[in-house]
Amino acid sequence: MSAQSSIPEHHPSASSLNHDPARMHRLDPAMLELILGYVTERLELAEAPVDGLGDRAAMQQAMSGLIGDGPRDAKDVLDVYVDYLADTVLSADSPRFFAFIPAAPTKASLLFDMVVSAASLQGCSWLEAAGAVMAENAALRVMADAALLPKSAGGTFVSGGSAGNLSALVVARDTAMQRGLTPQIPHVLVSDQSHSSIANALRITGMRPLIAATRDGRLTREAIERALVDNADDASNLVAVVATAGTTNAGIVDDISAAAQIAQERNLWLHVDGAYGGAGMLVPRLRPLYNGIEQADSLVMDPHKWWFAPFDSAALIYKDPYLAREVHTQDASYLDVIHGGDDLNPSDLAFHLTRRARGMALWFSMAVNGLDAYRDAVDAGVRLAQYAAERIDASEHLDLVRHPELSIVLFRRHGWTLADYERWSQRLLNRQTAFVTSSSWYGEPIGRLAFLHPATSTQIVDEVLDSLASAISA
């Protein structure tokens, strides 16, 4: 049978194809003006609203049938987004967003992220993205220098701290034999306050946690040694130690020096999760908290958190990135062309392959604004947390759970249950005063405020704290 006769009868011939298959790829000037107008309006907002309110039923009805076989006017679709969808997405870049870990991308980073999107920039390898790789590496170098890592350090930008932690721990596991370790089941020593992504990464990779219980949320040498003694069998299978530079719940910086000493004594990999708090190293008065981080074998810091870049971006840095390349490089005949030599391709340093040039917005913003602006912005969040802590300390109906080290404040309201904190949170959101969420501290429900946006004022903080004075449990 010939190749031609093997084509099914219903297969379209060239003549039956649409006469303009590239019509989606032609610029519509009206749509360009429409979108740029909306973006300009958003960027010009003096204060991004908290949002997060909306009628889901109305939203579903507005979207019903929106996608069909034929085209729709761009304004009609944008109107659905603006009128029904946008307000239901909480604005993490609002100076009134105090929950989880907020985001506050600089205007420069947002604008250049548009360039990355409009130019369809990717950053897989030196072969097809040398300019992007070089720019990203310049940003990574700034972050590595903040940690005092050697000039040999290098890495890549991944989607978030979870992807960074997973990629780093895979390298820790797979290089254990090079350090003379032959664990039956690889274990990793972690704090009871380590991020949930660490536990998830260990589960995915077939490793197990050796959990060091903390007395006040901070991993110390005492806590590590106690865990090693109490779990001697598991300790013999250790391949790595994880320290946290700014816990997500309380903003605590572990005793990284102690973790580094234990790792050195046992020839273990030291991974530091600084996804949220690593940027604190930019503030000179805070830098001593991070002593020992320069000994890390791998380090994660999220630009979309305290480095003021857009979602999604996490910097994964290795002391020896060639170890990561040996673990993560994907081999395929069509990829042979990008491999070889000493080039460190971003696609070879984590579990990804295809990747957006997500570090370029940070690079552009660093260059445009200068690092002093970053130091001042990070310091502003810390000082705001200290202000809130002082107000809570002086209050008759509030207690400070622990004094903030970075920019997260934990507190309790006398007599409140979890339901009370949740009602308070909903009330603040309904009024668009702020978005806050509760948390827990060793099993006790508490209030939590995370400060990151440098435009957050003490007046906003006062509004939130004053609402606690008048709030009534019901």
C-alpha cells in the first residue's frame, strides 16, 4: 500500500484546510490597546485591593459557553474577567495582604515580566537562550553573594520552593555514595517546623524524615543531637540535614551553624530552605542570624516572596552545581546538541526541562532599582513586624506568642477559639480592611500576621489590631 493510499478518507486535504490557519498569530491592534489599557490601569493603582469576594454562581453563569468554535470579541472576554473573575482572586500584592506569605513585585519586575511573555522567552540551555541564561545567572550571583557562597556556586530558577526543595534533596540522595554513605533507606534530618514541601519531597523520593523536635520552633544543636540519640538506627541512614532560614509559620531562622557542623561531622549534605526568609540576609543587622549558610550545599530562596518578583520564581543554588548536573541532566538523542563541555544549562540543574525565563524579571528589577532599594524594602517589613509586636505587647487582651525575628508576628487573643479567629478573618475581608488567616502554635489556635509589602503602613496595622479590641466572640 502506498503512503498516499494509507491516509484515511476523512483526513483533510491541503485544499480543505482553513485559508488562514495563522489568524490567531496576527496582532489585533484593538486587543493590544485594550489589554495595555487594563494593565496600565492596574499598575497605576495607588494600592491594590485585597479582593477575594465574589459570587461563584454568577461567575459560572458568566463563563458558561464563553469558549466555543468561533471567535469572540476580546473586550467581551476581558469584561467577564474584570466583572466576574478578577475580584475573586485575592491580591497577594496588596499592602493589606497579611496571610500565608504575601507578594509585592516591583513595578520594574512586573513590566519586564511582560517582556518575557511578549517575547516568549524561555531559558532551557545556553544553545538557544544564552542571553536569558546570562541575565538569570547575574541575579543568582547576587543571591549567592548574599549567602557568601563561593564563586563556583550556581543554579537555576524553578517554579517555587517546593520544586527547589525537591530538586535539591534528589541531588543529596543521589550523591550520598560519593560521600561514602550507603544508607539502606535514606533519611533526612528535619525540624518539626520545616516546610510541608520538605515532607512531600521525601515522600516522593522514597526518603524518610528524622524529625528533630524543637522547644520554641528553632532547630538548635541540642535538638539535633537529641534526635540523633533518640533515633540511632535512622541516624545511621542519614544523607542530609535541612535547616530553615525563616520558617513559614513563624519566621524563625534555625541555628544554621549548628546544622552545618553536624552535617560536616557526619559528611552529610546541608540544604537550607530560605524560600521566605533568605532575603533577610540583605539587612546588615539581621545577617548574623544566618551564620553558617555559607556552608550550604544547596539553598532555596523565592524571588516571588521577599525578593519582590512576580509569581512564579524560586532560586535554587548549589555550592557545586556540577553535582546537580550529573543527577538532573535528561538524556535524549534530540538533546545531545545542548550537552557537552562545561556549560551549566538551567534545564540540567533541577527536575524540569522546559522552563520559562522566570528569573529575568528579578534581574531587570535588581539592575533598575539597585540593591539598596531591596535592603530598605526588606528592612521595612521587619520593622513593621516589630511595631505590631510592640502594640500587641502593650495590649490588655492580646499576648505575643514569640518576638518576631523577621516579618511574621504570632499572637493570641484572650479566650478565642479557632472559630473566633476565622470569624474575625472573614469580617476583615468583607470590609476589605485586610486579609489575615489563623494558624496554630504547638496545637494552639493563634493569629498570624505576615508583613512583606513595603507600602504597608502602621495605620493599616493599627486598623487590624484595633479590630481585635472590639471584636466579640460569637
